[in-house]
Amino acid sequence: MGHKVRGRQAKKERKSKHAHHKHSSSEEKHMDHELESVHENKPEEEHNNNGIILSKVEQVDLSLLNDEGPFFEIDLKEEQMPFFGLLNSEQAAYFRQAESTLNLDTFETPDIKLTFIQSIFDEAKGNSLKLATNQICSKLMERIIMLSNEDQMKQLYMECRGFFYQLFIHKYASHVMEAFLVRAASFIEKEMLKRDDENYEKFEDEEKNISMEEIVLNIVKENQPKLKRLSKNKYGSHVFRLLLLILAGKELPSSIESNSLLRSKKSKIARKMVELEDTEDYKRSFQIPSSFEQALSLIVEIMVRTETKESLRETAIDPIASPVVQLIIELEGKANRNRPFWTLTFERADEPTNEKEKSFVEYLLSDPVGSHFLQTAISNQKMRNINRLYHLYMEDRVVKLAKRETTGSFVIQTLLEKLRAKDQTKIMDQLVPVLNELIVNNIGMGSSIVECSRRNNGYLKDEIVKKLFDFFNKDINGVKTDDDQFMMNILQLRKSTLYSTKDDWPTSEERRRAMFLEELIDFDDHILKYCLKSMLQLAEEPKPVSHAHARERSKYNKNDDKESGKDTEGTIKMQEKDIENAQESNSNMLIELCEHGVFSHIVEECLINQRRVSKIERRRILNALTPHVVELACDAQGSHIVDKLFPFTIFLNMYKERIASKLLNNEELVKRTVYGKKVWKNWKMDVYARHFGDWKRMVKQEEIDQAGEDGSHLNHSNRDNGYQHSTGIKKRRIN
């Protein structure tokens, strides 16, 4: 098949593509000539071979560049997508099969996988544009780009050169371009390190000699005449924002997480259906060359040129273009001290109130898109700019704005974090009396108030806790309950997925409530105390029979089966039976809580605050959990609980040894899952099994170290009374 793919049809495509490159290169030469004419009398300024100015960008005469006009004049309806052709049936079948093979990922060795990827690149030569714009094959392109080497990236660039704008705005190809840019950023950092090497060599061949830095700069240059069109395109705006982050050297967001900077609501849903995982290139920042800072400066100047206050303010509330403007406002300080986007959107810090600006800010505070714009804009601004907007337009109506649950409340939450401490406490004075009204439909506001109190040395802490107990000590019918029902009520456990028999995934509302309770546990000792009481009550509540397999998917992950080579239903059932035999008592709702994808974090939060828990309470919790440690150790969520039991049992060595003994007695069962293996490692079970004396000395040393951290030698009295400060340990093990 490979010969057919690279036969006559491929030659014709390369021929037509070569003709396009000639036309494209002539346009590039014309643009280079324009830029050179601007600087022919300024020899002290440097240019790279891409036409991007490497110094003194602020002196560029932008009038010689193509002028898009202000944002509001751009009409995307006239835009037509070019047609790159279709794959023939044989090619389509090959690439679909290749995508399926990579998705299954059953290669025996990494080298075999890399060889397979190279064969895909060979077959794709001359067809990259068709593949990138195909719904199924675009996923294949993303996969191979994430694992590509420099030569393969350069091959792809040479084929896409001249078409990057069209690819950026394409529904499927835009995701391919995002993967390409992220991979390019990782190679640029490596290039910067290589250049310091004496053995660094250059090649005469254009494709091999071009650097990844030059590739990114060429892409920037190719899109310069249409940056504003990119900003207003629903697909292109995502890629443009990623490009800005790369040029600024900022952390690159995840391509799959729902809270990713680049994902819109529709995109988040669509990406869930694509079985792709981030590589190590995502969720991190890379070193950048100085040329990137200059390119970013040029972009800011091009974007702000021809804009007026009215046009930028209109763009700020545009659902598609607004996130781009938000990001530019965040990054422009790195490119231009004068912050042209901010000063054109709002008045300067020393300016008095302005009626037009007042109307604009009022609209922002009452509009979902506008409030998000204002929230993001002030998150990254100088204090004097934030203070001006707050004192002129928001100070006198904080409560009113906080009650706008879908708009103004988010701005108030940001102000609680960004303003000076004096102003933060003033806002707290207004919000705490009406706290219960604010959190009816907006738990996030409660979180912001709690965090603000913590930052300000527990300001109004007692009033906040009292308000929360008054609000949450009611059941779903509004009947007042005891304080020990606080956790049950705040999480609404009785109607949650914890009691579901349908194997439902945790809901977003459950996540919000669980995260809020975690903050409250860390905030106040009384809340921690009553959460522990609720957990002990759950330990006495038997698990319903119909609940037997409710969280089967969390116990036995597909990745574990793939890794161990066991993928049969019989194996899973046998493992369940072995775990049941290892248990000393029947399971209960506390164990279900420990194995829940969201609520298990609540148990963890209680365990890591062991210094604030009395010795008697710790014993009660350990008596409830210890009989089930084997089951928990084999569970995706429960294994984290067992990890936390190691520090939780400090100065309670009888319990620590009892748990270690249970793990050792069930070694084969525990090591059967990847989660159990991690528990085994974190509990130092190999040392326990082979060198018990060394394990005991290690435990004793940890007790001595903690006593030193506490600043005093611990005696039986103060241990019995518990410790009155938080450990602050919040890190979860990454599976």
C-alpha cells in the first residue's frame, strides 16, 4: 500500500503544492521587503531570516503591514475554507487502522512504537493537509505529533507551510495545530541547550537546517495579517491563545482537562469523546529565546493598532474574542510597559470617574462574558489600576454585586484575593452578615470568604463558623439537626452518588461541595471534630446489598488490567472474592465514602490534620478503618487513604504495626493491583518484611522529627489532648 500512497497521485499533489509554495514565498518576500524598507536606515536593529524583528520592535512602522482594521469591522461570514482533497479508500482505511492501533497501545517495546510512528509519517507524506482536516485522521495526527521527533516535525511544517491560517480555523485541524505548537515549544527549549554544545552542527538542507524557533516565528509571521480574524474565529482563537502563551513562556494548559484555559464549554464536551492523553509537554512552561519576546511585542502592537476605546470595549464582551483580549491584557506588561490594551479599555490610574467608563463597567458586572473579562483582567493588573476600579465603581455596592451569582460575584471573589488587606477586611465586614444568603446557590463565594479570613489571621472566623453551622445544620426538609450532621448536610450525602446503585460518576455539584468542606476542615477545629463524628456514624451503617458493585470501575482500572495482562471478568470477580475473604468485618458506608471518587478527599483531609485530632478520636477512626485496609489498598481512591494512615498513626505504633501486618499477610493480593503496589512502597513494606528492626527505627525517627518540628518534647499528656495546629500537608499521590 505504501507504494500506492506515494505514487502518481502523491506526485501530483506535491506538484500543485510546490506551485502554491512559490506563490506563498513571493508574498513572504514582498512582506520582508516592506519590513526591510522600514529599517534600511537603522543598521543597529537586528532581523532574523524570517523577517521577525529581533530588537527595538516598538519602532516598526506598522502602516506598511496589512491593516485588518478594528475588531468590529471584521466579518467572518465571507471566509471560505479551502478544500485540500479527500483520501482514497485505501489510504483512509490504512490511517484509520493506524489510529486504532495507536489508541490500543499494545506495542511490545517503545522502539517498536516509534518505528510504527515513522511508518505513518512516511505514508502521510504529501497527505498531511488531508489528514489534518479529516475528523478521524486528525486524531491520528495529534497522536503522532505528541510522540514525534524533530525531523518529523520539520517534515510536517514543510507540508503545511502557507496554510497555517486555514488550519488554525478548521474544526479538526485546529486541534492538530495545538499539538504541533506544544511539541514545537518543547523542542525549542532543547535547541537552546544544544546551541551551547561545541558539537552543534548545521545542515545545508533547508528542511534539516531550519530550527524549531524559526518554524514558530515563521508561523507567527504567516498569520500576522490575520491576527484579529483569528481572535474572532471560534476555532482559531484557541490556537492563537496557545501561541501567545508559548511566545510569553507561560505554562501550557492541558488539552483535555475541563478547566483548561483553551477549552470553551462545547470544546470541553467534545474533547471528552476523544481518547487522547496529555504528554509531559503539557501543564508546564518552557524556556524561550529573546526573539519570542520581540514577536509578542509585535503582535500586541498589531492587535491594538486602529482600535479605539469603543471598539475594544465591544470586543471585551464578544464571547469568542474576549478570552483573547483577556490573555493579551495579562501578557502585554511583558511586551510593553505602557499596557496599551488596558489603558485603551479603561482609563489610566490617575484619571477620575468617567460616565462612559462607568456604564461600561456596569455592563461588565451584569454580563456573563463581561464579568469573566473583568475578573481575569484585574487578576493580573497593578494594584493602582485595581484600586481605581474598585473605589470608583464597586466599593459602595459590594453586597449587591456579590448577590449576582452568575456575574458580579466572581469579580468580588477576585477582589477579596487581590486588594490590600485593609480593603479585604472592609469587604468582609459587608459580606459575612449575609453569608448564608450568598452561599445558597454559590458555594464558591463561601470558599472565597473563608480563604480571605485565613489570609487575614482568622478575621471574623467565629462569626463565619457560626453562620455556616446555622445554615448547614438542617436536613433537606429544612428541619434543624445536630452539629454532628454537618458533614452529611453540607455534602447532601443521602441524595448523592454515594448512595446510588447505578454506578454514577460524581457530579460537579458534589465536587464543589466536597472542596468547600475540605477548606472548612482545614479552617476550623470544630468542623474537623464533627466531620470525624459523622464518619464514625457512617462506619456503623451497613452497605446495602444492591451497593455491592457500585464503584467497581474505581477498584479495577482498565490500565491495571492492561499492565498486568489480565482483562477478564472472571479475574475481577475472583479478586473481589479474595478481598472479601481478607476483610475482618462486612463493609459499611464509611468504606464506601473512602472509595468514592470525590468524597474520599474529605477523609484524607481529616487524616492529614492528625495533629489537631485527639488520641482518643484517632483510635476510634483507626478501629473503623483498620479491618478494611486490604480492600482500601486495592482501590483507586482507597489506596490514598491507606497512604495517609502511615502519618496518622504516629505515636500509635500498635495500630501502625497491625496495619503493616495485614498488608504483609495479604502481600500477593495487595501487589496484584498498581494501587496496592504503591501502598506497599509508601508503607516501606519490604523493609518491614525483611528488616523489622530497621522499620521500627525508621518509625521512631519520624516521631523524634515531628517532636522537633513541634518545638517541644511530647509527653503523654499533650498527646492525649491532641495538637492545636494544622500539618498543612495537602499533596495527593499521583496514580
